[in-house]
Amino acid sequence: MLLQRLSYILISALTFIGCSSNQPLETVDSVDLQRYQGTWYEIASFPQRFQKGCHCTSATYTATQEDFVVVENRCRKDSINGEESYIKGKAYIVENSNNAKLEVEFFWPFKGDYWIIDLDKDYQYAVVGHPNREYLWILSRKPQMSDSLYTEITKRIADKGFDLSILQKTVQIAP
């Protein structure tokens, strides 16, 4: 009987986890690109091979009069004093997304989904994800974030079906 109950609980938990990650990923309602532009510091992210060894990671967004946003990513390789790594790309707004969905291109013709899934009303933090939930970045206007705010954000991320066990804080230093 106990084994049957434990099996039911395990199956229920696995079903819930599977369902939550299979739900469509919701973005924020809209993004004001003029307010979003500027420099953002990476607070945490899902590790990606293209960011291997990065410390002090930041992204600067510049809205243009054309149909894209300039994206400039920087990090220090292998330590906070390491050589700066830099890459420049473009982000294109997905039609009918109210600027909450973009497609970022660093190497033509390859584009990646960049969905803004959480955004502070004062544009002091943002969370960017991918609909497959394999990419995630927590961004802030400052290199550090309070533990309480970080915890609030990660709870909302978990509710959206992201696996927090792979989330890693980014090494940042105060400017």
C-alpha cells in the first residue's frame, strides 16, 4: 500500500514537471525598447558553451531607427581580470509580440529566440528565456542583486517550467 502511494506521488510529480515545461512559454505583455536599451549585467544563467569561462558578463542594447536592435555582449575570459571577449549582433523584433520576443543574430543566417519573460516595471531587472527552456539569463542594471529579489525571480522562473538546478550565478565585480 505504501509503495503504491509512493508510486502515485512520483508519477504525479513527474506528470506535473512534464506538463509545466511543455506549456507554451509566456512573455511579458510589452517592452519599451527605449527603456530597455542600455547596459545589463548578467546575474545568473544556464551555462552555454559560447559563454564558457566568462566572468563579469554584460550586454548592451541600442535601439536603432531601422528594424533591429544592436546587441553587444562582453565578458572577461577565465577570470575577472581576464582578457575581454566581445561580440556584436542584431536583434530583430518578432511581429505582433509588442517587443517581448526578439530573434538575435550574431552569425548570419543563424538566429536565436530571445524572449523577455519577466521585467521590472522600472526596467531594473529582466529575465530572458527561450521557448524550449534550455536558455535562461537573469539580467540587472547593476552587477549585483539582493538575495531576496533573486529568490523572488527564481520562484517565478520555476513556475514557468525552468529547471533551476542548472542555473548558475555569474561572477561579477562592483564597478
